[in-house]
Amino acid sequence: VPQVQPDLPFMFDMNMYTYLGMCLTMTYLRKYAYTSLGMSFLMGCLAQEWCCLLLQWIPLGYCSFLKSNFVQVGCPYGSNPDLTQFENFQRARACTCDSLEDKIALNIADFIQGQFGVVAVLVSYGALLGKVNPLQMLIIVICNVAAYCGNKFLSVDYRGGVDNTGSLYTMHIFGAAFGLGCSVVVSGKRPSENPDNEARYQSNNYAILGSLFMFVCYPSFNSYWAPASLRVYVATNTFAALMCGGMFAFIWSNLIYPEGPTVMHLQDGVLAAGVAASTPACMFIPPIFMMLVGAGGTLISALSFRYLQPKINDQDTQGITSLHLLPGLWGALVMEAVTILGIDTQTVTLNNREMLGEIMPHFGEQWSSAATQALILAFALFVGAIAGALTGLLANLTGKVALAGSYSDHVFWIVPDDFTHIGEEGADTKVM
């Protein structure tokens, strides 16, 4: 298949980003590395297979519905009289029914696209670290992927919203909203003070290593969904934002934390720049402005970790609000500004107008474009939060992790003899 070979490098980078990078960043808790890594790997395998199937089943069912409800004849009242009613509807809704033969064929590209669903699941898991058992997490993965695929189809494929990196609206913002909604329900009102909900020197080193893997693979991660002719452009913009974010992470952290920043603040600040730059990187924004986008995402992350995270730590273990949600909202605000102020359709090296229709199916009147982007942002927040809360209610039916055994591997694993845990009542209880 001709497209397989170009997709292979992206597959390697995506595997590094997801299974090495994101999984290792979960290991910062001092006594929870087994569960963080093991659960992340299990969830990734299940989510990727489930997402690959759903991403084909949903459009297939929708296309079958369209075929049965639209006459395959000329459409004189449509935007193009030479096309059928079905084809005009496709163009109006940015609906791409590539497979009209009711068949499913999986290839490397499908598995890569399924991996974006894995990232959404792992983003959500960051808020649930230490709060759920393996059975609950399997339920959460199934529901999370289903909601992710439904949100992606309605926002991007059906409504024609712009999320050309496949991540800002449908992954970072949605995944964070889902995780927070689920965590609020799962955590309940019980107190969650636990000395094991902390990092230590060795565990932070592994988390830093995971952040470095994500940093290296971010340009490939952001550029996969972009049109082939723009992949280098998107990767360049992403790298510019990351470089600036890496520099300003040290500046903002030292200004906001007079006593000195922690490693977690620095590594999350750098990654927040990549989150903020995700979809804007595809919008013909010059690299100098993308550097400002990255610096802004880093600043928002640092401020959130300093002032907001201590207040919501019970519902957000890893700080996905500061790493994914708020920098994602900053990136969405940049997208609104781009659609309202206009897009430079001609640069020195690119005639952007020729590719504009491929990037922004709804691009036209500026306020219409801005309204579409605002709509898919609201939809990602609403669907993520509601679906997460409902999933949390369902997960609670299978039991809860004992408070004294939270954030400790001994609850689910056979641990080495030198492993110590909290000697509180209920700490030895295994909840499966």
C-alpha cells in the first residue's frame, strides 16, 4: 500500500510519545510506579484497538444512513448543481465518507489514528491516579474512547471544525474535561490527604525522562493530521513553540516561585507549550508568533500550578488542568483570534490559499469560522464533562479503592520486600 511507508516513522514516534513518554510521566508518585505504568500500558492496548474499530464503525454507519436518505441524482438547489444531493451534503458538512462499500480494513494509518484516542484516555487517567482500581479503569477506558470518537466525529467530521493536529479540542481539552468530570464523581466528598500522594527524587527522574520523550516526538505528533504538504511547516511551528516554552518555563517558574521551582513545574510548563501550539501550528502563523503562543501556554501552566492546583489537588492528581485544559483553552483562544483577524494566504514559500480549503472546510466569513471553532470548543467541554461524570457513576458501582491504600502499589501488586506502605487501618485491603 503506497501510504504505509510514509506512515511508519509517525508510528514509531507516536509509540514513543504514548507508551514511553506519557506512561513514564505517570510514575512521579513515590509508591505508585507499578500501577501507573502497568495500568497505562493496559489502557493503551485496549483503547487503541477499541478506538480503531469505533473510528471506522461510526462513519460507516453514518454513511449508510446518508445513502439510504439521499437520492443519488443531481441537486440543482445545492451549491454545485453538477453534484448529487449526497455529494453536496458531504461538502456542506465536511463529511468524508471514504468507504461506501460497508467494509472495514485496518492499516497502519488506522492504528495511528487510534493512538490519538489512547492519548485522550491517558490524559484523563492523570486526574484519576490513585483513585480507581483496574476494573474501574477498564470501564472508564471503554466509555472514554466511545465519547472521544463520538465527539471527534460530530465536531470535526460532521460539523467541519478545525482540529488539524487531531489533538487540541478532541484530545487535550476533551480528555481533561472527561478526567475531571469522572474524578469529581469517583473521589466524592471523602478526605484524600495521603502522604503517598507525593513525588520523590527517583520517581521524578523517570517522569522527566518521559517528558523528554514527549518533547522529542511532539513535532511528529502534531503534524501527522496535517496535509502532507504542510507537515514540515507544522513541525517547525511546534518546535518553535516548544523551544520558547522550554526557555520561559525556567523564567516563569523562578518568578512565580521565589523559593525555587520544582522539576514537575518545569517539565509540565514545557509540555504545555506543545499543547497550546497544537492546532494553531497548522494555521499559517509565523514561527515568531508561535513562540509567543508557546510562552503564553507555559505562563498559564505555571500560574495554574501555583495558585489553582493546590485547591483542586483532591480531584486532579497529576495536574491535567494545568497541563492540558488551561493551555488548551489558550490555544483555542488563539484559534479564535486567527479566524477573526484573518489568515495570511500568501507567504514567501507557500501559496496558502490553495491549501486553505483542505485545512479549514468552513473558512469563509470570519465570524462564521469563529463561531464554528467556539462551538466545537464548547462541545468538547460539555461532552467530556458529562460523559466523564456518567462514567464515574458507572465505575462507582464496582467498588472503591480504600483511602489508606490509595497511591500505593501494594494494593494491586506483589511488591519487593523493601517496599513500605502506610501503616493505617485498611491499607492492606485489596480492592479489585
